[in-house]
Amino acid sequence: MAAWLLPENVEDVLPPQAWRMEDMRRALLDLFRCRGYQLVIPPLMEYVDSLLTGVGADLDLKTFKLVDQLTTPIC
């Protein structure tokens, strides 16, 4: 059986540490809400062209990219 590999600096968070992190996340969200902040959930994925425009062009080598072969135009 092949070993399960994850990218560098990516790891599973297991209980009870996962519960501690979740409790802290909820407490922060409650605090921000009490202070008048609004919740925004950005997309988990975006087209790379929209991310690497302007000052974001420097992030090209630091960006994890997935290729959607069904909808990506072939040049």
C-alpha cells in the first residue's frame, strides 16, 4: 500500500486539538460579530488569471494550481 502524502506544511488536525481550534474559531467569530463585522466566505478556488493580476503577479510561484481539463480552453 502506498503511503499517504500531503504537500509540505499541510497536515491533518486530530481531536482534541481540532476541537480546541474550532472553539477558538467560534469565539473569534462571535467577538467580531459583536463588534459589527460582517461575515464573508470567499470561494475556495478561483481562476488563476484573476488572482495573478497587478501586485498578485508575484505570487505565481507560490500559488497551488489545479487544472480543470473539462472547461479549460486549449490554446
